[in-house]
Amino acid sequence: MHEHKRFDDEAATWDDAPGHEERQVAVAQAIAHAISLNPEMRALDVGGGTGRLSILLSDRVGSVVVTDPSAGMVQVAQERIEAAGLGDRLRAVRADLTTDALDGTFDVAWSSMALHHVQDLDALLRSLADLLVTGGHLAIADLDEDPEGAFHAEKVDFDGHHGFDRHRLAEQLALAGFADVAFVDATTILKGEREFGVFLCTATKGA
């Protein structure tokens, strides 16, 4: 997968990108505002990259498993987790949740800017429904629909989604077994002369 190779190569400097830290902080704040997190919760980070979002939210939950398909990202995430002194509660695992099985169940799953890289979105959402306990929470931050593909225009081999239509995503979540789907504006990303909206979508695993 060329996408995985690119992420492997860029993992070490990923968080140095302009605005990256501000975005993760904004997403973490939006998640903490939208969901009542507590120290009993087991959390799952989907496409967690360097683990930055989970490190920011780590004091609000009991444990986090950070997953990413990229070995390079997982290595950096584990290093950052250890450096933050969180190795007893957080761990990074190489996994593509559209195809890879993961042990255990979780009370909350979150994701930041990962979904648009997932080709089989329905498979991922079904997998997350299986991994969450009944009543468990899902929190997804990603790009609003970008029909011209302007956000990824410079990546000639990009084969993911050009953002998401909120209504369509809500329908996909409902089909996967989620209820109480809601959207808020989380932050924006400035790229070139354009500002791209980032939403936070929350949903609850149905009975």
C-alpha cells in the first residue's frame, strides 16, 4: 500500500506540520465536550498515527489502544507514549481495522483525520460496532465534503475520500448499528488560500 509507505516515511516528522498540534488539541477538546469520558473507560484510537490525540485525552480515560496500519506511525506512537510516561495505560498496535481482528471490547473509539484514507468505510464502521460495548461511544473528526478534491490535490496517488457528506455518513453509521448520530464543527484547516472544515461526528453503539 503506497499510503502506508508514505506514512511510514513521514511518521517521525508528522506532528511538525504547521497547525497539526492546534488541530489535535481542538479535536481533543471537541471530543471531551461531546462525550462524558471517565477513568473507567477503555478507549480505542482508529488510525491514530503518532498517538497525539490519545496522549491529549489520556488523563480522561483508563486506557487506550492506539491502532494504525502504518508500522512507522505505530513505532513513533509507542515512543511518544513511553516518553510521556503513559506506557502503563496506553499502547500502540499495528492494525487495519477493516480487516484485522482486535482482542477485547471498548467503551469509546475516536479517530482524527483518518477516515478519509479508509476505502472500505462500511467494513470499518461494522468492525467498530463489533468492538464497542452496547452504549459505547464513537467520535470521528474528519473533513467536510470537498467535491473538487482540493484538499488532496497535490497528492496524485490519493485514493481515499474527498471529505464526507454529513447526511451520507450518518446513514452509513445507522446501517452499521449506530444511533444518536450528531455533528458539530470541530476546527478548520488552512491549506494554501482555502479553509477546510473539520467536523466531529459522535454516535452511540445501539442495542
